[in-house]
Amino acid sequence: MNIAVIADDFTGANANGALLTAKGFSSATCLGLDKWDPQYFEAFTAVSLNAESRLLSRQKAWDAVYAAVKMFCAEKPALISKRVDSTLRGNVGAEIEAAVKAMDDSYGHEESLAVLVPSYPSSGRICVGGYQIVHGVPLERSPIAQDAATPVKDTSVLKIFAEQSTMKCGFVPLEKILGGPAAVRQAIEDLRAEGCRVVVCDAVADEDITTIAQSLADAPYPLVSVDPGPFTAELAAVRVQAPRSQFENRVFLAVGSTSELTRVQMEALRLAHPCHLVPMNVSKILTGKDEAASECARVLDVVCTPPAGTTVLGVCTAANKEDVFSLDEMSKKMNLTHSEISQRINEAIANVTDEVLRREVLRIGGLYTSGGEVTVSVIRTLKAGGFTVRDQVLPLAVYGHIIGGVQADLPMITKGGFVGDKNSLVECVEYLFTKISTRKRPS
């Protein structure tokens, strides 16, 4: 186990596990302290434990988190995380204090630091000026303030913490975060020198969370990452070597659709994941066999030399607005029927896909295809007999495994080219990542 997460409820524990899985760590959730048995979890690199502490009294929550952190410290993880609710419900201050105290006692010194990044931008939670904002509304004016079990009556993160702990807490404002990792690290070290054991950081975007994580990549003292999940995932990625290099950790996209929606979906994907999507010159594919073969060879060569850190590879026909073309216009220009144009493009994409999947060094663990005709062409080129339908990821986006052929049992999602909204491709790719995180290519 490299990463230990102590959550205050079961859904939170699972949510953190999913984010860590997407970073390449094999994750599991332990139902409670009384259920912990190292032999059950030794195969996992990240374990989230449900301390069930959100609804406990403050002292009982303190005791539960202290016991959980002490127990995990004995396993010598590289990173310990205290998962908190994204709206700061429950015993946030008491639990952070308990985690820091447990680490102090475990390591025999008082150098441990808790870094609280309460933001979850993709869920509409941000922290700016030390205030927690939920979908543009101050926390105390959100529905959370009226929560029957754990209402939150303040918007200031530092005040919420101070109500439950006397431990000294510092604050790193957005201005410092925007200054980059070095500026953030200096701000944190200055606060540590003042005796702060807990530091709250602003963050309004995923990039801010990454910056904070990078600032602590080589921090020599024990850290407790405190957040709803994203910060822990980013900190784990920079501080712990994920074992994913052993696994098939990349997804390949075969995108035949030329719709504007598909192009927008690819743009959203580029913002969410390190992508290497290579556009195919359709005119060259349609000019003749020699030109088509040359263009496929070029695309294959580019696809197979991705930048370091790339997790999504692919071939497409419309990477930019100017690439989107009309079948009618292309038909007149090339003197080909719609069917002939479609067939040639689909075959070219399928041939490149086949060659890429054979390159074991690329470690492609999942396949995504967009457009019904290109999907059929790809499956036939892979000499497959069919496709097992296992789940509906989105309406008209289906997950399954390839049956037979040269890529038997390969996880795959197929989606219509005119299906979904701008984030649908991101959802499909992230779904594939959760499915392939522990898959190894058979030897």
C-alpha cells in the first residue's frame, strides 16, 4: 500500500478511490477499522478506509481518525490523506487535528503538515479568499446550511476549522497559487516557520490544484493531504510512483465522425487529459491507393511517437474547425460516391488502429470508436467475431469487450458521432480508464 485515505463516509472513500485509480493506482475501500486486515488489501496500492465519522460527536470522530491514521502509519504508506466532504460537513477541524497528532506520535516528532485544499472544481466547489463557494453561492447560503444532520453555517474555511481545533492554521491565497509551484512552496514554508501545522490553500481550477501538488513534490516532512479527492490524486501522482507502467495504461481513439459535435468533444478531452490525437488528411486518403498508404504510414508514425506522459492516443478526421467537411462537397471534389468516401476513410482509420494496437510498447489497454461505420470497419479489421455488451456508459455509448480476433477481450466503448454533449467523450475515456487500471497484456 502506497496511499492511505481516511474518509468520513463510504461514498467519499469510494470517490477518492476512483480518482486514484484514474492516476494508475489500484484502489480498494475498507468498510471500517474493525474490518481492516492487511492480507485482504496487500494487492492494492491505494486503500480508502471508511471511518464513519461524519455523524459522530467531535471527540468520537477525533478518536476514530486518530486510530485509523496510527494504524495506517504502521504500514508505512508514502502518502496519507484525510478525505473531507466537499461542502465541509462533519468534524473537519477535529479530524484534521487528529490526523496530524497521530502522524506526530507515529513518527516521533512534530513536523507533520496537513494541507487542506477543499476545492473540487469539476463539481462546482472552489475556494477563493479562503471562502468555500458552491456553484457560485457562498457555502452558508447554499442548501448545505440547512442540512438536517450536519449543517454548515459559515463560508470561511479557516473559521470552520478554528471552531473545532486550536491547532495553528495558515492560509495560501489565490495570488500565491497563480505564482506557480515555487511561490506556493515558499508560502507554505513561511507558514511552517510561524508554527502552522495546517495550511488552507485557495484553488478555483484543476490547474491550481496541480500547482499546489507540484509545490509539495519533494517536501521532506510527513504530509496529510486533506481534500474531497482531487488534491490527493494529484499529490499522489507527483510523490508516489504509480505502478501503472506495468499495465496497459493508455486508451486509443478511432474517431471517424466529422461532426462539429465530435470535434468539440475532442477539444474538451484535450483539456481533461494529456492527448496525442493525430488528424488524417482525408483528401490524401481519397486520392489513390499509393497516396492513402503513404498517409496511413505517416499517421501511424506520428501516433506511435507520443509525447511523454500522454495517456490518450488517437486518429481522427476533424481535429480543427477547418477539417470538418461536407460529404456532398467532398463527393464532387473527388468524384466519389458518399459510400466510397466513407468506406475508404473507415478502412484507413481501421488499418492504423490495427497497427497501433499491435505495438505492445504503447500499452494500449482500451479502445474507443466514434461512428457506427468506423466501428464496424475496426472490428472487422481486427478479425473479431463480435462485441460483448456489458454496460451503457451514456445513451448510445456502450461498453464491452471484443470477441475473438487479434485483440480478443480488449475493453472498448463505441459511441455514435452525433451523440452526447461536449463532455461525453471525457466521460467515456474516464470510464475506460477505470476498467483498464489493473489489466495486464497476456504474455
